[in-house]
Amino acid sequence: MMDYLTRYNQARCDGGETGTWRRQAYAVIAAVLAKPDFSERETLERIDAAYPFGRREHYPYKAWIKERRHAMVALGLRKAGPKVARRMLNAEQMALWED
């Protein structure tokens, strides 16, 4: 089975926005997911505690929430939407052909 960080990367490959706020949120969440010593719920609590942008409002918070949703999919705490599910399935299928 894939680790959480790999699933997180697959879930977030939306080909869309890669702005500064989103990159910073990704880096923080990826650092939390890289430590698999906790349960899924505890990991989500640690992700919430690691929020790096001060007040939870405006665009930085929206970028954080978008990245948090991808992390929840990777942790299995939320179902993937149709686009994300398709991307993850395609990535898993492509991995079958790699050596």
C-alpha cells in the first residue's frame, strides 16, 4: 500500500494553481505527513495545528483548506471527488507498468 505522502501528491496533482500560498501549505502538510507515527485523526490534528499563515481568513486560508482536503483524501478521512479519484486511479494504473 502506498504511504500517505505518495497518496497526497497524487491527490493534489490538479495541474492548476501552484501559487506561493499553496506551495507553503503543501510544504507544511507534507512535512507532517512524512512522520507516519500517528493515527489518521492525530495526523489531521497535527496538520491543523501546523497552520502557518496567522489568522484563518482570506486567500491564504482558502489555499490551506484546499491542501488540507487533499491530505484528508490521502489519510482516508474523506472520499475523493470525481476528478481527484480519476487522477489517483490513473497514477496507480501507471505504476503497474513501471519497473
